[in-house]
Amino acid sequence: MLSLCQHGYESLLERELTGAGLAVTEKGVGWALCGSDLGRDESLVSTLPQGQLAQLAFPSLVLPAPREFKGESVNALAAQLADFFLESLRGERIDAAWPCVFQTVPEVVGLGRRASGVEKAFDELLRKKLSRIAKLAGPELPRGAGKARGLFVFFADFGRMFAAREAWLGGQRRMADDDAAPSRSYLKVEEAYIVLGREPAADETVVDLGAAPGGWSYSAAKRGARVIAVDNGPLKGGALNHPLIEHRLEDAFKFAPPPGVTYDWLFCDLVEEPHHVMQNIVGPWLAHRWCRRFVINLKFGHVDSLALLKEIATPDSPFAKHATNLRIRHLYHDREEFTVVGETNP
Ligand SMILES: C[S@@+](CC[C@H](N)C(=O)[O-])C[C@H]1O[C@@H](n2cnc3c(N)ncnc32)[C@H](O)[C@@H]1O
């Protein structure tokens, strides 16, 4: 099984996989390979998403049964890939658009060019043999978390790639910036919507705790949601004086809805000790169902991140007790932090 993560977090990925009972046999820049006992069975991706895989925070993409290919040239790699793909198609009918995704680690200089070369050569080979199927291929990862079928190729090095027909997606992806967004944090909440599979809509209500300078508030308001932005700091850019954003100079830990009010969304992005946030914000907000859905960012810079993951998932945690569709992710745009999304139990 091959797992991809954000570069710089390979050791945490390894610890998470080991904690899930998987033996890491090799790791490189942005990836880790696990032992063969799980790795040979493609059907695992059908059984694991609801359980083990869906609970992993660090992997953005998992190939449960990757095939490894080595080759000195672009053409040699493309030819092997085409053979693998054509052989794997036997008996399968493809009538709709399918993902044909080539991934690399951006930090390895020149690898992206190598991957593009192989992608182009593979596409030419496929067009010659199966032009109808080649035309249906798209280069984008499917949006959202869960299982996907297509062709997923990862370049570990210039002459080494892994490929698989099935993948499990964590939902993480690079988001497009918006010039009016007042902070880089804006990208995190935009990415979190994709992991949750839902975003604020016109006329929904959002409480944004720790809102300044206003990236998350701006993201919700630009979709037409009404936002209460709670922060003693100033709002800026597109969030400043936005007609749908009400800025409250208050302490996030003391903010509570008026009796009987349930907001559609809770956003929380406080630079605070994560246990303090879990106990004093997540606990009451979820237990009292003051919100229907939430995006909560927990900073793990000063705590053991793997211990924190366990605490979030433990049956006693407010998340486990009061939420459904819970997903904890180390997002593409996260640094030393997790983003937790979910819905409160009705
Ligand atoms: C990482 S920033 C939030 C960035 C924001 N999500 C955005 O998109 O621009 C953290 C914010 O939490 C605020 N904060 C920290 N403790 C707070 C508290 N007790 N009450 C209200 N705001 C708090 C800080 O003032 C800071 O503006």
C-alpha cells in the first residue's frame, strides 16, 4: 500500500500508519510504502474506507495495491504503463469520464517535467490503441474523499513510478487563491469544504471563532452566508465592511448563541492549545448542538500530534460523542495543524 502526504510530514505519516497496524517498509519525499500483506489486495479499498482508511489524517492519496515500474526513459515508463493499463481493462467497460492522474512531489526539482513527459507519451499510446477511452480521460483527481477508480500514477523518482487502478482519496487538494481573501487561511476552509462534501450556502448562518483577519468569514460570505466573525483583532481585505459579515469584538471562549438558536456552521481557527479548544469550545458547541456542521482547526505545534489524533477519535471525545461524518485531515494547506470537519448528531 502506498500513501502520499504533504512533504515534511513523512515521519508523522509513518507513525500514523504504524499505529493503524501497518508496517512501513520504505519511505521517500512525500510518500510511504507499507508491507505486502495488505498491499496485494485491491478489494481492500472497498472495505477499508468506512473504517481504517477514512480515519487516517495524513494520507492525501492511498494506492492499496500499487504496481511498481522502473525505466530509464520516458518512453520505457510510458510503454510499461500502457501495458499495465490495457491489461487491467480486460472485461471493463468505460463509458464515462475517468481520472487519469499523474502525481509527483513538487519539492523534487524536475520530477514534474518527467511525469508530464510520461503522461503525454502514455496518452499517445492509449489514443493509438483505444482512442474512445483515451478521450474520456481527465487529469484531475475526483473531488471529495473516498474510493475512486481510474489510473493513478505517482513518481517516486525519475526512473521509478507506482501505478494503480484504484485509489482512496483523503479529499486534500491545492486550492485556488482569491485576491480579495485577507489571509492564506482562506485556502484551508475552502479545502475543508471538499473533505466534508458540503459548503456554506446563501442564507445559511456561520459563527467564525478566531475570525481575523477574516479569510474563513470571507469564504462563507462570498457564498451568500451570513457570518458572525468573533475576534478582538481587525478584519481586513474582502472581509472588512462586508455586508454579510458582522464583526464582534468578543472572546471566542465566552461566545454562545442566544437560547434556541442553532447556527448552520461553526468555524473555529484559534491559535490556542488544542485541548483547551476541545474542552471549552468543541465540547459545548457539539453537545448543545449550537451548530449543524463544523470546520475546526486544531494546532498541534506544541503537542504530540499522534496522541492528539487518538484523543479526537477516542469514544469520550466531544467529536466522537456528538458528531457524524467526522473527518480529521492534515490538509494540503495545513501546517502544524489538523482540520476536523463533520456534522452534529441530530
Ligand atoms: C489563525 S488566526 C485566524 C485566521 C482566520 N481563520 C482567517 O481565515 O483569517 C487566529 C485568530 O484567533 C484569534 N483569537 C485567539 N484567541 C482568541 C479568543 N480567545 N477569542 C477570540 N479570538 C481569538 C486571534 O486574534 C487570531 O486573529
